[in-house]
Amino acid sequence: MQKKIFGTDMIKSMKKLFLLFIIFCLGIVRISAQEVTFRASSERTVVVNQQFRIAYTLSTSGQEKAKNLQLGDIKNFDVLYEPVLSQQGTSTSIINGKVSSSFTAVYTCIVMAKAEGTFTIPPATITVGNSTYKSNELTVTVLPADQAANAAAHNNNASQAGQQQAANASASNKDVFVVMHVSKNSVYENEGFLVTFKLYSLIDISGFEGAKFPEFEGFISQEIDLGQNTQMNLESYNGRNYRTAIIKQTVLYPQRSGKITIGAGKFDIVVRIRSQQRVRSFFDDFFDTYSDVKRSLTSAPVTIDVKSLPAGKPASFSGAVGEYAMTSSISSDKVKSDDAVTVKVNISGNGNIKLLKNPEVVFPNDFEVFDPVVDTKTSVTQSGVRGTKSVEYNAIPRYAGDFTIPAVEFSYFDLKSQTYKTLSTPEYQLHVEQGEAGSGTVAAPVLNATNKEDIRFLGKDVRYIKTGNYRFHQGSFFFGTLNYYLFYIVPALLFIILFIIYRKQAAENANIALVRTKKANKVASKRLKAAAKYLHENKQEAFYDETLKAVWGYLSDKLNIPVSALTKDNVEADLTQYGVDENLIRDFRNILDTAEFARFAPAQGSGAMDELYRATVKAIDKMESIIKK
């Protein structure tokens, strides 16, 4: 009996120990599973000898208390007050019956910069439970003391001193203004550079009513998206510490060489100025009154020196400037006749991707080639426009055999080495097998057969021919008459005439250049009809795109130059050889410049689009009367 009781007590004890072990393990899992974040934040720009705060925020999902917050080795800064707990709180949420809580604590310390420059504040550490966590490091730019602060030594805050001085008087051009900054004053044609419009102010600005930016004539612009919220920063400019905000940033690509001036911009703002009172009382220092004043600001124009690209341009160069890479792929190197084959060319890099001309893939003559599918993806940043342009060519081989798709070349001017570089895709060997019976060949062979009824040619039955004597019936009413001889002569003459016409057309069709020249006006007219449709629908980008395709395609067909090799310079040279008038050449160049610029410029009115359309039609009509082939 005692043994039985002893055994029962042992079992109960083991159950209790096992339960305690499970609870202990669950507690460990809970502690280890809690999420802890520890981050530091402060002002990014301060003034030398100016105090500022560093806030360390701790967030944890557990109930463990934090302890032992240690700052890193902070150099070039004096720690005036060690970190103290300035804010804490606990939040609880219930989601799908599951209760979760989080704890947040903010520790604040006061430091002061001792020297000018850009410095790094190392991470701080804190202990939560049995684990130690590190914060992120901070980068702080320390500006020199404001000149106004040196004159007003009683005020330790440089920016406040400047604002106080400006507020006591009316807002002058030195208190608030807009500056247009350019990253480069000397660039090459089609080389991108950054233009920034920045507002500088020593006083409070309560409103920004409007802005009229320059037209950027002679440039193609790509605007940078700055978002909805404009952030004010502290910046030293001409010895003063201003609060600054970026109003607009855009990347410009010059389209011609020479001195090009970016005009002035105009900006309307509302500034808040403390009202001047003749009689001041003791309470005026506590209850100041302010008034809103409208100001019109103007940014000064800037002149850019645009250099011409050096000589020695490769044949495959079409104006690309920057840094690029090119790849290509083919859907398959073995297909059947009447099956499509796809060649895809990708050009990526930094430059004006949108204006790159499509690389031309040359397929064999027996291939049916379709219009390429173009997909352009770009992003505009302060370093320029980066992106990828993918051009997909689809073609259908009609006959079996082995074919070669030549390599595609793309040249650009490299800004780093200031030389021309040429990229090339691999050459593709395509094997085309015969497809279904009767397709992909010139003619199907005649089958051998013993039965005359089984003979076939081109998939069609040749009817059985009767053998034996056949007797012609002679009648005086037809045989030997004039109609009888005309019955043979007229078809023979028609056959000869049709044969001559056919040979002439075949010879002309064999001359691809001649065919393209003859059809140039017809193809351009189709594209201009599409452009007219976009004009009536007021689709600006589509209209200018179609107009460019019409003009470039017309010049390519008329001058027998591939589109990928077309440039404004070689077009002008070839048109001069054909004896085209200089005014007409200038008209074509103006049409191309206007259309290319308008694609990325601010919205143009319908009058400008209508004028460009009429000028294009007129120029092509004149060209048709000069170059007749």
C-alpha cells in the first residue's frame, strides 16, 4: 500500500515539474520573441556653438524595462545634458481576440557643436532584459556662425538672430530670395545637368501663391518629383544662415551648341512680418502682432556654355550622350516557316533614354517584319535620368533555310572618357525548317505515280488527259477569217505587253531603295493622318511622337538611310547634295527640334500643334516636288 502511495506522489511531483518547465520555456520564448527597436534622431544641420537635441526612441513589444543607456564616443560635440527619460507610454491593442501591447520611451540629451564641418555621431547602446541593442548613427552638418549673430552676441541662436533682425524691418531682398543653381555651367550637347530653384529666407513664409519658371528654350527637360511636402533646412549662404526649401528640380539636356541662357523665374510668396508700433508697452514683448505681406521674387538668369561633340562620330551614332549598356536576345534559333521569331534589344544606362533612336535589327529579305514594340522605363534623380529602353522586333520567315541576323551596333559619347564608344549585339544564326505541307517553299515537287489520276502539283489535281486522235471541225464561217487570226494575235500581244510590265515592276521591286523612295510620301501621309487625329483629340505627346515618326521615316525612305543611322547632320548633308533649298532644310530641322522639344516641354497650346502640323505637310509637299524618283 505504501509503495502505491509513493508511486502516486512521485507522479504528481513529476507533473508539477513538467508544468513549471513548460511555463518557463514559454516565458523564454515570449521574451526572445519580443520586438525591440532603438533609433536616434536629431537635426541634420546646426550652427557652431548652437545647442540641439538628440532623441533616442525605444520601442518594445514586451514588458522588460530598459536600463543602462550609454552614448557613443561623441567627438566635436559637447554633451551639455546626459540622456534623460522625457516621454514614455504603453499602448494595448486587441486583434482577432489576440491581445498585444507595446512600450515606447524617449530619451533626450542636449549637445553643442564645437567646430564646423560634417560629423558622425556614433550609435548609443541600451539594455533590455538580457540583450543589448544599438541605435543608428547620425550625420550632422555644422555651419559657421551667422554674421548677424556676431553683431548680436547676446543671442546664441544664429538663425533666430537673423530672423529677429529681419522681422524688425521690412523684408528686403537679402531676407528672402530665390536662387537658380546649376550643377554645371559648361556641358556637351545632350549632356544632362541639374537645375535647382531654391528659396532662402530669414523670415516666416505663410504662403506660396504661384511660380512661373523659365521656358528652358533650347533644352529638353525631365522634372524630378519632389513630393507634396516641402521640407525646410538650414543652410549657410553668403555668410548668413537661411532656412531653405527646394521649389523645383529638373534635369536639362541641351539640343544645340553655343551660349544658351536660361531665363529668369518669377515667384509670388506671402511673408509674415511683425507690425511696427510707434508706442510700445510692457505687454508688446509678449503679444506681438504680425501682418502678411505679398512679395514677388525673381531668380537671376544663368548662361550655359554648350560645347559641340568632337569629330569622329561613328556611323551608328545618333546623338546619345552618357553611359550605356546594351544586351539582346532571340526567342529561338530554330523555327519553322510561317512561325514568328522575336529579337529583343535592351539599352540601359544614364542619359536621355526617351530620346534614343530605336536600334535597327535587319532581317533577311524573305522575312515579313512588323513594327517594333518599344517599352521605355525611366526614373529622374539628381544624378540624371536612368532607365531602360526595350525594343522588340517580330518577324516571320516564309521559306525554309539557314539565315543570318546581323549584329546591331549602338554608339554613344562617353562623358567620363570623353570618347565615342560602340556597343554591339551578337550575330544570330537562324535555322528555319519547312512548316506544314505546301508552305515555306517555292513549289512542291511533282510526285511519282503510275496512275494518271494520282498526279498532283502544288496540292491541286491535274486532270486526266485523254489520249488518241482528236478531229478538228472546219467551217467556212470562222477558219481562215480575220477573226480567226486575231484570236491568236491579240492574246499573244497582250501576253508580251503584260510580260514587259511585269519584268519592269519586278526590276523596280528588286531595287528596295527605289521602292522606299516611291512610297515615302504615301507612308508619311498615313502617319500624318494619325497625327491629325491626335491633334483634334488634343493628345499632345502622341501628336508629337507621330509627327517625329512621320518626318524621320520620310527622310529615311527618301534618302535611303536607315532610321538608326539618321542624324540631323547627315540629313542636312544629303539634302544639300540633292540640291534642296537651304530654307527647306532649315524648315525640316526646325520641325524636328520643335517636335522633340515639345514632347518633354510644358504643355503647348493647340495653336502651336496646328502650326507644326501645317509646316510639316508643307515641307513634305515641297520635298516631293524637288526629289522625284
